[in-house]
Amino acid sequence: MPYIPHTASDVARMLEVIGVRSIDDLFDEIPSALKTTALSGVPPALTEMEVARLLTERAARDGRPLNFIGAGAYEHHIPAPVWSIATRGEFYSAYTPYQAEASQGTLQLIYEYQSMMCALTGMDVSNASLYDGASALAEACLMAVRANRATHARRILLPRAVNPTYRQVARAITGNQHIEFDVVDFDRRQGRVALTALEAHGARDATALVVQQPNFFGNLEEVDPLTDWAHANGMLVIAVVNPVALALLKPPGEWGGLIDDKRGADIVCGEGQPLGVPLASGGPYFGFMATRMQHVRQMPGRIVGRTADLEGRPGFTLTLQAREQHIRRSKATSNICTNQGLMVTAATIYLSLLGAEGLRRVATASAQRTAALVHALTSIPGVTAAFDAPRFHEAVLLLDRPVAPVAAALAERGILAGFDLCASYPELGNALLICATETKLDADIAAYASALAVVMQSSRGASGADQGEADG
Amino acid sequence: MSNIPGDLQYTRSHEWVRGLPDGLVEVGITDHAQAALGDLVFVEVPQVDTQVRAGEGCAVVESVKAASDVYSPVSGRVVASNGELAARPELLNHDPYGAGWLMRLQRDPSPPGDALLSATEYAQFLNAAE
């Protein structure tokens, strides 16, 4: 039985009342060029057995490569209990329930998640999550414009060393809201924002400065002077952080010195994927956001609070909802109508299992592995490190020839060499962004180094031709 | 029946305006508005020196069930706003025409189009709406 409450005669009666001949007529205002007719490229339906077989075969073609690509999505070991608990019937939903307070377990889980994110970021309040790190930055920019009431500017200083996808998404989402992004270049030697470069942008009124820590190149920004400079110039600080790195680094809530009894970033956001969510062709991942109590009413998304019921028993409830879309409609702080509940469930379980000490070990091992990888690869002739700033678990290498053919040759050997930066950062030349997390053992690093040495050796003769290709 | 002081002017969006001796005007929301909103939990007032325009949102009042814009009844520059409301939003429920004032404005010179209501007109407007 189809789950459609209207019968054909119901529909006919309703159409008659509004004076329309058919349901299709309701869509007349859409130009016909934009409408899809029959989908010619779609093959006939397959049975479950056929689909399972097809997908297994396709998946096998990927092989099991050793992955050294990071660039915003990171391969970490996920303890087995994370997803066996997250996929239990009690949790297995992407949504926060509509009758939220009837689902105390779900609300408690979100509350625990928020508490952990506050502890990691050093902020007062966290929301229940956003779609992903990129859209979280876009929301943070919109929030900063609402929250910074000291200025009417809608200009945000956005370093070029911030993840290029995040920058693109932030522009796309805020595109019709008259927000101007002022791109701040990075220092060529250090691969991070230089205060002197900021000074050139500071003369004009600005709303906020975005600081990504570690930045897209894996380098550690000098967050204290950047934060102080932004605050001294009346800007808010939007921190974009890797939650795993926070186990080692100073939490954004403590960035900078005390100014007027306040310190630290004003809005913290980022990608939650490293916390127990597997790599999966771009998602589903989840974004996080936290802020100071002062700005809580400008924060988008849902917030779960702990309270007491009429009999004094502890309970959990959605709170501070009055500015959400189901109440404020077009004037809502955002149109985030749900969140990535299932991913948040996994992250909460992941963090609970690891604890502060476990997360610190993951972060430490990742930083150590990357240091070892950089050391091994830069020992190969023709390979150098691009920047000399301190880093977390990613680094930029410069090759003496174009990256793409080298990466392709390594892929044939079962090694994903890293993220080719030439499209996003042509000014860097033949630059490759590499990453090693705790999942890469000494043998894996040695395998990458010896394969790269062979590829660099054997492609030496052809490098001139490759260079010509890249220049064209 | 809500309280509608005779010496104030009103808007159809339930704000009131009081002329002050020094040529400034004081703005707030009416007793009817506060009763309709219920217990207020947060009031966001404009910053001093903000330029506001008649009919545009200038403040936000938030109750447990809704957040609503307050529209400025007149155009002008904000010379003071009620900072007390940040800590004690309930002042607006208890004393909407006194301690619950929102902002004081320096009015822009003579905008003739101001369509403010007298107390009698506002009372009639409320009656008609009911």
C-alpha cells in the first residue's frame, strides 16, 4: 500500500478548488529547459544480490592502497566498539527526533558530545553539530557578522592557507549576504600567516579574522599574536581547528593574552570526521561549532541543555530554540534544521573510549609519524620540505618535477602519495601535501620512501618533458 | 484590558514613543506586546550611535517561545539603550512603560510621514484586532 493519504479523487477535488488542471501545471513557472524528462542514462533496476555483487567488484578495483592523503579528511584507527554501539537500534538515526524530549537518551548523548567539545576547544557552549567543516566555517562567518555589534562591516579576513574547499564553500553559502572576504596571503618561507601581512589589511574596518590551526599545509599558526591583533582591531576570531590536534595544542578558548578580562577565539568550528568517522568519498562527516556564552544567541543549530523536571529529577531538553527556523522563520539565525546525529554519536563514543589520554596518544603518534615521513622523503634527491614552520600531522613537499606523474606512478605501486597542491596553490610549484596518522607504521613509511626513490630515479630522464606539459 | 497610557504615542507593531523634555524620544514595547510574548528571557538592545530607521528592526525580544523584532517607531540615532535589560529582561514584563524602556533616540529632523497612533487610536486598533 502506498503511503499517500490522498486518493485520486481527493487530488482532483483540490485541483478544482484552486483552479488548476493538473499537478504538473503547478510547476509551469519553471522553464521547461530546466525540467528533466525521462532519465536516459539510468540503467534498469538491479536486485539486491546483483547490486551487492556489483559494488563488491567495484570496491575491489580500489585495492587497499596505503593512504598518505589528508587535506581535511584523516584516516585514524576507529576502535571496533564505536560503530557497533553507534549502529544499535537506539542510536541508529541521522536525525534528532521531532519529539525531542521523549528521547532522553539521544539528548543526553548530544549533551555529553557538547560537553566534550567544550572541553576540547576551551569554549563555554557547543551546538549539537553542523553538516561538515566547510559549512561550519560559512555559518561561523555569518554568525560573526551578527555577533560583532561593534562594527557594521561585513568583511572577513580569510587567510589563503585556510582549506581551499572551506573557502569556496564559505563564499558559496554567504554569496548573497553581502559578506566580503579579504584574502590574506601566507609567508612563503613559513607557510603561515605573517602578522606583517595582516597589518596591510587591518586599516579598514573588518568583522572577523579566520585562523585555521593547524592550517591547510599542516603548519602551526602563531595563534596568540594573531588573536591579540584581531581583538585589538575590533574583530572577532573564528578558529578552524582539527579536534585531534587539540589534544596537544592550546585550546582556542585560551589563545592570546588577556584583554579586558577576555581571551581566546570567539567562535570555534571545524570538521569532526577525525573523531571516529571513516573516510567515505567525502562524507557523511560532521561539523562542530562552539562559542562563548556572550554569543550563544547568535549560534546556529540546536543546543541540548541539562535541567530538572517538576520532581527535581535531572533531564535533558532542547534549549535556546527561539531563534531557530521553526519559530523565527525567515529571520532565523540559520536554516540548519537537523544535524549529523549519527556521526556525532560515533564521535561521542570514540572520545569516551579514548579519553583525554587516548586522544593525546593519537595526536602525538600522528605528529611523530609525519615527522618521520618528512625525514624519510626529504632524504631522497629532488624532494625538499616547502616550509620550516612547526607542523602537526601534515607537511608540504616540493618535488623537482611535476607532482601528477609521480603520484600516478606511486598509485600503481599501491601508495596514495598525498594531495597535489598545484591546482589550488600554483604559486608553490610542484607541491605535494602529505599526511601520516597513527595508522602508518614504520614499514609503511619505509615503503613510501623506497617507492618514491625508485619513481624519482626512473622518471629522471622524462622529467624535462613532464615539466613542459605542466607549463602548458 | 491592557494598560495604554494617554501621554504616549503608539505603532501598529506595538511599540510606544515618549517625548522627553530634552528633545529626545524614548521607545519601548506596549503592555499588550509584553503580555502576548509571555515571560521574556532575553532582550537585545541596539548599541549607542546606531542609526535606526522608522519601521526597521532595532531590537529583539525573546521569550521562551519566540524571538521577535522590535521595529523603531521613528528614525534617528540611538543615544542610550537600556543595558539593565541584559541581566533583568523581566523588567520589560513588569514595567513596560518605565524600567522596561528599550532605547532613547535623537530623532531625525521632522519626518512628516510618521504615522504614530494616539492612545485612543491604539486602543481602538487593539479592540478591532480582537
